[in-house]
Amino acid sequence: MPFPAVFTAYRVFQRDHRVRGEAALGWNIMSTARKPLVAGNWKLNKLVGEAVATVEALKPLVADVSNVDIVVCPVYTALHAAAQAAAGSNVEVGAQNAYNKENGAFTGEISPQMIKDTGCTWVIIGHSERRQYFGEGDALLNEKLHFALGTGLKVMFCIGETLEEREGGKMDDVLTRQITEGLKGVSEAQFANVAIAYEPVWAIGTGVTASPEQAESAHLFVRDLVRKLFGDAVADGVRIQYGGSAKPGNAAELISQPNVDGFLVGGAALQADSFAGIITAVSAHG
Ligand code: 13P
């Protein structure tokens, strides 16, 4: 095969079969290999002492894991202590939300600069609970995303359809709108600091997990859309996490899907051992 044909064939292979590391093919053009990202979203749980204890318990359980990026996202009041507890380990700390202003008369809000100041490196933007209970829409979330990226924070940007939308045949439209509006204006360089979390709302906190086929088909849809909007390099590089009742028992099957690049975990991330179980399953998949 002439080189361009080889390259095209490789890109198709890469698209259809995620290549996780250079060792996978022994071929050093894997700039688009995706390192899995597993994050725990602790939501409105854990006092400062509990958050620190969970980080301390997690660290030894995952100390040997180098092929997965690991993040925990406590409540604001525990960010600084959790980041201090995680310092020097392979566990990063993120916030669950951030406002789109640095400071000023915005009672009750917190800026990405303040989050960064606590020692955090990540922030979640657009979680379905923010959309559902706090009325955050695509335009605001896009502003928040850009503002957070501007501070150097990495962003997990959440999308996902409700059961009603899925059953009403609107899933593709909803995901298309959330991606198109929510990620508007993000440059190829900025995408290095963006992960997309696909969290079907009907699977969040319900114990109902998307089947590996449902997850893969949604993730592939999202990646194809990202390819159309932002090009091959972004689509091949961006990590798409699955969220919605992920647990140690279903992580291996889900992560074996070519377009599932990690997890955003709620309930099962609250205990260090179950969260570590998910991380270990992902790590073992390589
Ligand atoms: P559960 O894992 O509890 O379903 O929550 C998922 C989630 O919302 C993570 O952000």
C-alpha cells in the first residue's frame, strides 16, 4: 500500500478501534491515543474530614495505576483540604461547577480562579443536575466552559438525554444541540483540556446502566458529531466518559467499547474501594 493509503487505513482503524497506547500497535504515530479518564463526582456529599479520609483511603489503592487519569470532585468546602491530601499522588481534584465571572457582586457563586487557587485542576460543567435543578442552559454553559478553560482548568463537559427524550426519538437532536451549542468556539488546542461526559439522565443514580451497546452507540454518535464540527484530530483525541450507575461490576464491559474512554462516577465513587474497583478495571483493560 502506498503511504497515504496506509495512513487512511490507519485512521479508519483508529476510528473504529480505539488505540489506547503506543504499545498497542508498536507504532509511534499514536498522538491521538486516548488515556482513560475516571472521575468521581461526589455531588452534595462528604464533610471536609470525610473527603480527606476518602482521598487518603483511595491513594494507596490506585498508587500503581499510571495508565488512567484519576480525579475526585468534592463539594467546594472540601476542595482545598482534598487537594492538599491528594498532592504528590496520581489523584487530581476537581470542582463540580464554576461561575463565568472571576469576582464581583455574585452572591453565592465561585469562580474558576478560586477553584484553581484551592489546588484543583479540573471542573465539571453542565452536569444534568445543574441543567435540571438550576436551569443552566446551553448558552450559559458555553460561557462557563470558555471562562474555566481560560484559567487553565481542565473541563469535563456533561451531556445526556432524559428517558422521555430517548423514548420520544429525540436523543440525537438533544445531543447534537448540547454539543453544538455547549462546545461552540472551542479551539483544537483547547480541546486538549476538555473531556465530554455522556451521562444519560435515566441512568444517573437509578441503578439502571446503559448497556455496552447503548453506551457505544451514543459515544460513537457524539464522536462523529465532534468530527463533523471540529475535525479528525479533535474527534480522535477527545475523551468521552460514560456516566450513569457505573460500578466495579459493569466497568470492564463498558470500557471495552471502542468509544468509551472512562467514567464519570456518582454513587460508586463515594467509597474508596468501589471507586478503586472501577479504576482498576479500566487500568486492566489497558
Ligand atoms: P451515578 O453513578 O450515581 O449514577 O451518577 C452519575 C453521575 O451523575 C456522575 O456525574
